[in-house]
Amino acid sequence: MKRLLVCFLAVAFALWAGNLFAASNVGVKSDPPLVTGMGGPDAYGYTWIDNDSAGGPTFNWIDITTKPGAVEVTRFLGDDNNCGPFAIGFDFNYYWYTVDEVIIGSNGYVSFSDNDNYAHPFSFLPSESRPNNLLCPLTGDIDFTRGDPECWYWSNGQDSFVVSWIEVPEFYPDPNADDSIHTFQLILTQADSSVYFMYGEQKGHFEGGSGEYVIGIEDVSGTVGLQYCKTGMPFENVFHEDLAIRFHADPDPTFEFYDLGVLNAMSVGSLAEVYYSGDEVTLKAEYKNNGTHTQTDIETRVIVRDPEGTELMRDTIIIASLDAQESKWVEYSRKLTTTITGEYAIEFRLYVMDEVLNNNRKTFELRVLEFNGLGTEAVFLWDDTTLESCSSWQGDSGGYANEFEVRGDYAFLIKEAHIPIQGASGGSSGDLIVRIYEEDEFGNPGNIVAERILYIPWNQYFQWTYIDLTSDDIVVNPNEKIWAVGIHATETTFTFCHDATYTSPRSNRGFEFTGMVAPDRNRETQDVAIRLLVEWTDIVGVEDEDYAGGRLPDTYLLAQNYPNPFNAKTSITYQVPKASDVKLEVYNLAGQKVATLVNGIQTAGQHVVTWDASEAASGIYFYKLSAGDHTSLKRMTLLR
């Protein structure tokens, strides 16, 4: 779905016209040269050739939908989102490194490593703007919420991997417009280390516009790659039925690439966290060598600033060496003790001069709340209280969401949702839908547990809209997620306001709603300004004493594994109220059982088991508790 209207607010929140996407295209290179029939080589040595040229590949569509072991991932895809990672089944040679998993995007792409949302408008390839490490067979504004699209992947586990997008329609805000429906696939063949794009039946064509679609590949840094076509240019390279494109590398033996980056800050995904006043915080970051050579004596530093912008501390660690493509978590010796409430900025830096400078630092948001026992009220928020921008959507039912998660030993009761709204000049009045989504078994927004509809006049000046949710009795337990969502129910009626100060840390907890809840495509440049007023309360279904080892629990419970995501080992906690025949099993995304962790009679109480996944492939797994007549299922992610 396309963003339609963006406004930048002055201190008084006055409107003026702007373009939200400018921020997302920072670092985009100018239009790269294109060659008809054949293209390249790029700096590494990749070239492309299509079957419209002599010596090109043969069109060879592989129907994977009936192959044993094929996995349909259609249900995970919507409008502007992605899913995964999924194991390729073998190590695939790509540029100067190997990859073993993919993230599949609803907009017709895969990334080997980056789950940032890739949505309209689509930049030229290569582009340093995230996501990177892309293969784009037909990346456009595709909408899995319309028609009957399908998406499948399949691996033979040895040397072939295929992803197919079948009859996927383009997003259309105009219900009377002709449909644009496309079928295409991506093939990885390890035998010749080639990437193939195949194009099946094509109905209609993408709408005009500079960011409508792109075909090509790029490396992990977004600085090396090849573009076959972008929005119908050049004319000779427009995709069509029975087209086949092959990307193949003849590596330049003199090629060298030097890049170190901050991969994760504090947690995988660098997701902002909530702490409490007086907590002691361990500071850590993951650094990665994206280049072609081992690097040594790497200086890293952490700098912590309190909510008033005062530097509290800094610490330095030298990493002795990082091999090419190696990553390493670094834990700093100095710890942070939170003294005041508010937004702390924890900045991790690499002191290097290399070929990609924009990944040499990452700032993590740590939100500190005052906690004075059960009954304490708090406002959960990720913005810095000053809102600089607002935006709306083209099409019905567009909106935004924030993800909140409890840490520690206490639950919270949701009392209110706070949503900043401003009327759209020249628009019409309309309804604001406010929803609360609970977490499903896959760790994504699942059931709607509360909903309100409010009328918003078109000429409403900026103000916070407060929605009372006390009567819904929504209690969120420790390690559970909840999403607060605001949606405009009709086209372009009002805008949602955001925190877009470049000096503020980003939470990476912002989501957008385009028929489903998915990560905000502009997470790196804005925080969604949706808040929750909560009250700390008792844990639902489990007495406080259960956590302290007191009286026996009175219900079955399967907790979220910790850590999650994890590397190699993770712990799973469950409880049974009476002696029970218990099974605790692990399944992969295809529904195949990969491990049985518990199988037998367990005494009443709380139990902890560790899964050693050192022999398992990276990807998403599910663990299932069966005890008596109770079953529970939760998702976990193994990252190498």
C-alpha cells in the first residue's frame, strides 16, 4: 500500500507539504547504467543475461506446489510485510560470502539477512537503504489480502531452492481499476552458483510512477549489485511471460571489500526495552565483519545519555579480530544503573573508516518507568513527546500500531490507548478504529481483544485522542506482546502523527496497518506515537507465589522460551497443576517434529527444560505442550 500524504509539523504542529519517503531513500545511488540483453559486470563480477538474447537461459518454470516438502507461506503474507527466516537447506554462494536462509517478502522479494519492511516506493538497486542483501524478481506494491494469491518455497536440501509467487495482485486504491496480477519465481542453483528469475502468466501492468517495481540483486551492504529493470525502463528489458533471467558471478580476483557494522544493539532486532528506575542494565552489542578480509584490533565504544541528554558513561572494548562474515556479541564491563525515568539513548560505535559508514553506529532506546508496586500507573510510549511529522494512506483502512512487551515479573492491565490525530486538509470526516491485538502462537498480532470506533472531523487540529479500555479487562502477562492499533476506516480522512527527530533513538517497535499489522517501513526514521496507559497488576492464571516457588499452580502454563531469538540453546518453562502425562515437542515450519524434550509423567509445579539446537538449521520453530486435556503452542526463532 502506498503512503498518500505526509506533513511535517512545526512546534505548533502547523502543516506544510512534504514527502515521508525522502528519509527512506537516503544513500540511494543515482540511476545505474543498464545494458540491453546483457548487463554487468558489477564490482564483484556478477552479470545478467535473459532469454531474449542469444546464449541466454532457457525458460524452465518449476512447479513446486506439488513437490514433497514444499511449504506454503501465503498465510504469513499480507500487504507490505515479510516472513521467515526459512532455511535454504544448503550453503549458497552469493557474492563473497555464503547464505543459508531467506526472508520472504509479500512485495515479491527475498533478503538473505534483513527483515526490514521493503515497501513502496522502491529504490534503484543497489541501494544502501535497508533492507539489503536483496533478490528482487519482481518487487512491486503487491497485496496478498486481495484475490487468491499463493506463495511457496521448496528445497531439495542439496543444491536447489525455489520461491514462487503465484497470481499475486498489485495493490489498487481504485476498485474500478483493471487488475494487475503476476506469477513469477526465484531459483537458487548451487551447482553453478546462479540466481534465476522466471516469469509465468502476467495480467495487466503495474501502475506508472517512479517507485512502482524493480528487478535486480544486491549485496549485504547495498553498495554492489545489478538492476535489470525499473518501472518499465529500459523498454528493452520490460518483463513478460516466459522470460528467464540468469544472474551469475565470475568473481574479479582483485575484488576487495572492507566493512564493519553494528548488527544488533542490546537485542536481536535492536528492539527497545522497558526497565524500571534503579535497575542495573548490562550493555551489549553485536558487531559483524561484512567484508572479504579478517580485521583486527577493532575499537568499539558505548555511550549512554540520560533523558535530559546528559552523558552518563562510556566504555570501550577492542575486538581482537573478526574473520570475514563473522559476527560477535560484545558485553561491556561497565553497567548502567537507571536513575531517572524517561528515554535513555544507548549508542554503540565502531571507530573504523570503511566502505559503508552508515552502519558504524546504532542507537538503542531504553525506556525507564517508575514502579512502586502493584497498582502503579504508567504510560507506555516510544516517542520523545515532541511530534514532528504525520502521514496517511492511499486506500481504505490504513493506520499505525505500536508493539509493547512486559519484562520482569509483573503483568499490566490496559486502561487507555492514546492516539495522536490531525484532520486532513481537504479531506472528509471519518471513523477512527482503535484495536488491541494479542500475540498469536507465531509471535505476531493475532486476535482482536478490544475495538472502539470514534468519529474524527476532517478539520480537527492536532490533538491526542484518548480511548477508555478499562472495561475490557485486558491483562498482559510477562514476556507477552500486545499491539495498540489506530486505523482510519475510509480513504484519506485524517493523519497519524509521529516522532521523527533524527537525534532521538528509534524503538523498532513501530508497525503499520495495511489490512494487517506489519513492521513500519520507516522504522529507521520515525517512531509511531501511539501510547498505552497501564496499571501494574497480578499475573493472570498464575499466582505471584508460583513465580517465587510458593504454593502449587492451579492452571497449565507454557511460557515463552528464553532467550528468543536464540543461538544454539534456549530454555522453556512450563507448569502443571497436578501430576500429569506431559509431552513437550518441537516442530519446524513444515510441521515436522524435530525434537521431543519431555515425554512422561511430571509432578505438579513449575519445570524448566533446555533445547540444544546446535544441530538444527536457522529458522522458525514451534514448541507444543500437551498435558492432560491441555495443549499450548508457541513460536521461537533460532538464529546462527
